[in-house]
Amino acid sequence: MRNFVALTRRELLSVFVSPLGYGTAAVFLFIFGLIFVSQFAATKLVEVHTLIDPMGYLLPLLLSPILTMRLLAEERRQGTLEMLLTAPVRNIEVVLSKFAGAWLFYACMLALTLIHLFAMRFHYEGEVDWGRFAVGYLGMLLIAGLFLSFGLFVSSLFEQPMLAALTSFVASLSLLMVNFVLNVPAFLQEGVGKDVFRFTLPFTHYRNFLAGLVDTGDLAYFGLITAFFLFLTTKVLEARRNQ
Amino acid sequence: MIEARNLTKRYGDFTAIQDLTFQVQPGEVVGFLGVNGAGKTTTLRILSCYMPASSGQATVAGFDVFKDSLRVREQIGYLPESVPLYPELRVQEYLAFRARLKAVPRAKRQSELARVMDACKIADRARQTIGTLSRGYRQRVGLADALLGPPKLLILDEPTSGLDPLQRMEVRALMQELKREHTVFLSTHILGEVESTCTRVIILHRGKLVPEAEVARLRGACQYEARVAGPMGRVLEALRRLNAVASAEPIPPEASTEPPEPAEHTHIRIVPKAGLDKDPRDELVALMAGKAGEGWRLLELRRRIPTLEEVFAQATAEEGGKEGAQA
């Protein structure tokens, strides 16, 4: 635990002093703000899905590859992984802290978007369903956990951060394409097969959160897949050690 | 402190190290010597638990490096050759991070940081970002990191590579101080460093250890140099006939670093016969005294102990020769 805290602190320190961290946050907040303002200017009310729907694309395609590409690939490239793995720390602590660092950074960016909701609180005269916003933000955190753990896993496979980013981008893009095709009514007959396909995709579960629905099944889905990629990452670290 | 038995590491078909067996006792400063590619880094990486050996066993401070890797890593301070550091952190931040990882208790952390920064003379750079440090300073930060704990065993991979002569001297001086409190296992290909700091030398050549007996033999194999006034051909012939002399060869003036002498003063290298306890100097002096009437005079006679450089060159050349013959 002490190691985990120390390692996570180091992760956050590194991302908060890097131009990449600030650049990512700036782009993210700009896009988020743009989406918000475009609807806010017209109606003074911004619906949950207007804000949170785009995150289903932005996060896997852009944010996650950028936030995770350096995590292990950079350590390997500059050799600091050797320092890390010869210190008295467990592989799992290294992996968890890297994940936590990226996730916390993302959570900080999300926290900054709350300022928009404050603005809405003061300008909109009707009743706002804050509960749905809370569930939407929970969904954003959970889907981020999944894609960040996937990005971390990809980063553990490469020595070049750019290659890691590209790979997780392409993988996420393919996943989104599958999702898109599945939602075309003419493609595949509705039935068990299509449902199984749908069930495996994170976007299906994410959509439930947009609807204000917290389903234990969805929670378990995100938890399990995230844990699975973190587990794979520790296995990659172990295997690399054995090479 | 270190006990390695039959350590072997293969990368695919390439055998990096083969059947290494050696020990390092607590308090020793052992130099691990070899040309580039001899397998030094591989061995150190196994001992520091960065990667496992293909076969064989190693223990550090009584713990197995494979089975008790965490316990081993608590005992060591390791400085890899390339000195990898996080360029975006400040020196102080980095060392504080490493101290936490190495479980230095919170109460002692500040004093421990002060101690290692003081020892490595980097206290004045504590607030500087590591990425902006010079090579010499980075090396010292790496060394400071290795000293945190403090660890029982220091494993240093070429601690002076990439440093200028002045910095190298400083690191060596630091090493002299470390000797008192730590067991040190350091690899290098700079022989002067080993001679000045190490209590013992292990030579690695193409993944195999040069046996310690062999190193001792080479180190103990002394030679003599004589300077004689007299007819060169006849003097050499007479010397070669002596019982305790294996060979006597003139040293050409250009091979000598000494100031030139008159040409009739022959400079001779004498190799004694191995296994005899007779000192060839006795015979030589007697011979020269007997020939004094013919104008032979012994001007100079001294014993020369081979430098580590010569031992190293011979050890690696002999091994190389054998392998070449096989190929």
C-alpha cells in the first residue's frame, strides 16, 4: 500500500508537470465546453446525453491513447523500468499505480467540467435532474477505467509510446465500428446472436448510464474487464522480466 | 553476501554467461572485469532481480534472487549502466520517491536524503530538474539513489562510464568512503579503477569466469628487467643457459618508456622458469661477477610485477586463442 501511494504520487507528479498532460486537459475541456455552450446558448438547459454521449467516442479514440501511451512504453524506452523493477515493489503495485495515476488525472479533468453545471444551475430556471448527471458522470468514470486499463495493457507491449497510442486508437476505432454496424437495423437479424455481440461492447453498458440507470450487471461488466486488462498487464511485465 | 552457483543466461541461441560460480564476502569490494559484451551487465541484472537466469542459483544476503526477490531487492542498491532517471522530476523529488519505495521510514527520510546528497555532492542541485543535469551529475544522482536505505550491498554497473577524468576521480574517492560501510560489487572495463578501489577482482571473458587461480598465477608471475653493459649476443646466450631462466629477450628502446641509454647498455627482459624457488637474480649476479674481467657489468636489475592491465590482456588473450583454435 505504501508503495502504491508512492508510485501513484510519482505518476501524478509526472503528468502534472508534463506539457502533454496540460495539452490533453486543454483539448478535452475545450471540446467539452464547446458541446456545452452550443446547447446552453439556445435553451439554457443541457441534457445529460448531449454532454456525455460524445465522451463515448472522445475517450477511447483520443484521451485514453494519449493518457496511457507513455505509462509503460516510456519507462521501458528510457530504462527507468529497470530501476522500478529492481526496487522492492511488486509488479501489481506498479501496474495499479500507473492505472490509478491516469484515472485520477482523468477524474481531475472531469471535476473541472463541473463548473459548467454550476453555470447551468444559476441560469436555468426550471428543475434540473441532478441525479441523472451524477449517474452520467459515474458512467464516464467507469468507461474511462476500462479504456485506460486497455491502453495501459497496450503500452506494456511497446517500447515506442507512439506505437502504443496508435494501436489503442486503431483497436478502439474497430470497436466503435462494430458498435456502429450492430446498430444498423438491416445488419444481422435481431436475436440472441446480436444481443450477445451487443453485450460484449462497452458502449452498450455505457448507454445505460446515460439513461440514468445504474445496473449491477453494468458495474460488474466494467469492473471485470478493467481488472482483466490490469491482470494481463502484470503478466506482460512478468513475461518481459523472463525474456 | 553474494553467492552464485552455475549461473547461466541464454538469449535464444546466444549464451551470454555460462556456469558462473563465485562468492562475495561481506565487506569486500569486488571488481567485475571484462571487455564490452563479456556478460557483466547480464550478471548484474540477474543479481539485482531484473531478470532471472536460464539456470543456476544465486543468493544475495542469504535470499534466493528468484524465490525471494522482494527480500533481495530490499538489501541492494543498484545503479544500472545507463543511469535511467525521470527527466521531468527534480533531484529532491526523485530521491524522495525512491526513498519511499525503499521503505525509508518517514521520520528518517529527510536526514537520509541529506546524507546521500551530501555523500554524492549534489545538495546544491536538489531543486534542479533531472533532465537539465549534466552526465556527471546524473551519475551522482543515480549513485545517491543506490545509497538510499542504506543497502547492505551496492551493485554498480560501470559507475564511471561517461564521466570525464576529474569526475571519475571524484567517484573513485567516493568509492573509497563507501568501502567502509558497504559491500560493493562493481563492474567496469577501466582497470585503473579496479586497482585503486577493489580488494578483489573477478574477470569475465566471453561469458565465462577466468578462474581465480589463473588470475592469481598471472598476477604472481613476476618478471625481471636487467640492464647490462657488454656484448649483447654473448650476454643473452649466457643468460639463457642459466638454470632458473626460461627466456631472456632484449627490450627494444622504442618499447621502453624510460629515457634512452647508450646502445651498448642492453636492456633485457628475463622470464623465470615456473615452479622453481630459485631466484634467477642470484645466478645472474654471480654470472656477471664472473665475467667482470671481460668488461661485463650489471647496471640495473629489478623485479616487475605485472599490472592488472597485463594480467587482463593475457587472461583474455589466452581464452580467446583457445576459442579461436576451436572455431
